[in-house]
Amino acid sequence: MPVTAGWLCFLIGLHDVIGAVAPEWDPRIIRMTDVVPGVLINVARAATVITGLLLLLLSHALRRRKIRAFRAVVILLAAGIVFRVARDFAPGELVLPALMLGALVHYRDEFYAIGDSRTRWRAMYVGLGLVAGSVLIGMLFMSLNARLLVGDNSYAERFEHVMIGLIGLNGPVEFIPGRRGELLQYILSGLGLFTGVVTVYLFLRPAEPAPSLSAEDEDRIRDLLTRHGARDSLGYFSLRRDKSVIWSPTGKSCITYRVVSGVMLAGGDPLGDPEAWPGVIKAFMDEADRHAWVPAVMGCSEVGAEVWCREGQLDALEIGDEAFIDVGEFSLDGRSMRNVRQMVNRVARQGYKAEIRRERDFSAEELESLWDQANAWRGTDNERGFSMALGRVGEAGDGDCAIATATKGGELHAFLHFVPWGTDGLSLDIMRRDRETQPGLNDYLIVEAIKAASDLGVKRLSLNFAVFRSVLARGERIGAGPVLRAWRGLLVFLSRWFQIESLYKFNAKFDPVWQPRFFVYPSFNDAPRIALAALEAEAFIVWPRLWIPGRLKRPPKSSRV
């Protein structure tokens, strides 16, 4: 019902705008111009435009079951019916709005979701969008009624007329005596008033902070990591600052998440005592249901996927494998490690030196310099990562993280960052190098990190995540079927833009143990939307947005070590 109502709301709003701006588009309606005074006709048409524009804006929120959108649409549909009767008498046009109004009232219990949090910047975005829509409506009105204009008016003059009309004044464009000029004035004045009221309301209402972890939440999460962090190599990434957290009733488990495009996206397994996982999953699902968000999980383990599917009534899909290295079993000997061995020896002969230390052993100036250099080597303008990236270096509390550097002649050429995985493990976070140097530095640093693992008290190492690793591995073998080969071919093609095949081949060189990771979602219909939200969260998709003065790519210096 909400989806159907949302699309009908969109169509009715579009019909209202077109019908009021270009009333001749449907010659079958019976005009009331000779019966009702013209001023009333023009007021009704202007009100119809505003009502239609509001219905267009509310259609998406109605599809998401928002209770405020439901109440507004019910009022607007009732008002729209009155405006139609006052504007033109067309019984056929009243059937759909009346049926929809009755259906909304009957199914009112389907609309229960509360509103999403917003900041004052949303007021600026909405205000600019409404101004653009108002200008488009005004320009379209004059284009459709160009034969009624006095003189040959340029587009600049028409634009000036629309902008002045939005503040209630008459512009330079004149109409042939009649009611069209008066109608346009009513429409523009109404749209200008509507834009101003909505923008001021959004700006003055209490602003809510962006999703973040409080200091208390962070302390509690670190306590859970100390006791249960060894269960999941992605547990430490719960400390990202762009996430929110929800706790189990007992406080023994939590889930960190981020809301992207209406998707409540969690990463990895729930953190904490597995006995408390059902409680926190229920709290997570209740929160998603209360806001009409789509719940989803990226990169959980097989055990985590089983609990999510059982407790949340969700489905799971294997999306790839994570590469693990047992430090005690790793060796460069043997034919399978020949390429890695040759690459590492070649780099060592060229004079590169590796150093692996915990963050606490670096000075603040060293960490600042390393992070600046790592950002300079980054291939994009945006810091990527969500479920398997921390996105920072050198902040207070991260002293157990480890950094591996490759230098030559005192100059830094490669940089690896690892986060703690329990008390005896590390999980790879950032891997960057100077692109002007020869390949192999990352291989060299990983091998050196494994060699130094015993000195750091590390017994296991988690490398990169390989998307659809099993498909790539089986698809290149002799005897693979046509479907598997086609699926692998698609992944190889997508590797031109995303690191799919390259990450798989890089990890496979070290002969790791592969552990599957899963994508958990409510239904197949929601999968494309969740996938798009996941790409946006990981910063593979970045939508254009206005530049805000003072926005920083990383925390200010005062908040760092």
C-alpha cells in the first residue's frame, strides 16, 4: 500500500501542476469561467500548483511509510479536490484522488514511521530546490502561453519576471489583457511564499547532530573489544566516527550502523557476548522498523549471518572471502610462494628498509606526517571504506594499532596501517604506496610485518577482503560451466573501475586461509537499493553536493594525538 500510494501521489501531483499551468492540455473538461469570478479561478489554479508541488515532494516519504507525510497528503488530497471543483468541473478527475484519499484513511495503520534526523543545512538544500522548481514552473508557463505575451521578450526578461514574481512584485513581461498574467502572478506569489515558509521552518527547527559515537559509547565499545574483540577481525572498525550505535537491553552487545539513503547499514558481526546478540539484533530491527529504514548487514561472518537470519527473519548471500594468515605457519619456501619471494628479494636488494611499530611508539609529528603522505597517495578525493576501514590514523585511544613503513634513503615510499584484532591479531586497514615507485612494496611490507609479528605478540593477520573470490577462482579453472564463466567475465569487466580481480590476486599470492563473508538483507527486492547504499557508504559512489566552508577531510589537529 505505501509504495502504490507513493507513486499515485506523485502522478496526482504531476497532473495538478500540468493541469493548472497548461489548462488547455485536456479539452474535455467543462470550464466554470463564465459562472465563477475570474479571481477565484486564478486563486484555485495557483493553489492547485502549490498542492501538486507538495504532493510531488511528499511522494517519496509516503512510500517510506512516514506518518507526517501521510497526514500532509490526506490534507492536500482533500484540499486538491476542493481546488479542482473551484477551478474546473471535471468529475473524471476527482475519482482517483477521492479513491486514494479513502484508501489512505482505511490503511492509515500502514504509515507509522517517524521522521529522519536533519541538520540546518537541509534547509538550504530544500530552499534552493524549491526556488529551482518554482523558476521552472514559471518559465514553462510563459513558454506555453507565449502567444499571449506583449512584445518579443527574451529568456533573460522572462527569468527576471519569474524571480521578481516570487517576491510578489510585477516583472517586465506583460500579457495581453486577460487572466493569464493575473494567474501567473498568483502562482509565483504562492510559490514564493511557500518556499520562504518551508525554508524558514527547516532552518529554525531544532537541529539534530550527525550520526556519531559519544565518548561514553566509545569507552563501552572498547571495553567489549577488550573482552570479545578476538571473535571478529572487523570488530575494531566499529569505532568509526561516522557510525551510530545501538545496545542490547543488557548492555553486553552492540551494533554500530550508518543510515544511507533509507538503509540502516551495519558492518560485520554484532560486537560483544554472543548470548546477547539476539537482544541487540531485535533492538536493531525495531529501530529500523520505527523509522521505516531497510535493515542490512555487510561483511558478517558465517556464524553472524546465521544469527542475523534466525533472529531478524532475513536472508543471506555470500559476497566474498577474507584472507587470513597464520603467522606461525607462513613461509616463503616452496613453489607456490616463488613470485612473492622473488618480489620481496628484489625490493630488499634495491635498498628499501621496513619498520613495524605500534602507534603509541610514534610521536605526534611522525603520525601527522604519515597521514598527510598517505592522503597524498590516495587515488580518490574521498576516503573510502565503511565496514572494513577505520579512516583515521593517530587519534587518542588507537595506540594498539600498528604501522608498517618502507623507506629508502630516509624517504617514505609505502605505508600500511593495521588495527587490533583481539589481543593477538592484526587486521589490515590502509595500504598505500608511492605510485612512482616499482610494484612490490606492499608485498614486501606484508612479509616484513609477518616476520615482526612475534615481537608484537601477533599470531594471526587479516588481509584484504576479496569480493566474489570463489567465482573468480572457480571460473578460471578447466571445466567451468558457461554460467560461471559469464559471471566471472562480468566481474573481470567491473574490475576496470573496482578493485575486484586485483585484490583477489594480491591476496591469493600469500596462500591465505579464506573465510567467507556474507551480505544480509530482508528480501531480493531490497537488494539493489541496499547495494547502492553500500557503495555510497564505502565512497565508491559520491553524489555531488555543495561545498561548505570549514568542512575538513579529516579531524582537526587539536583532536589528534
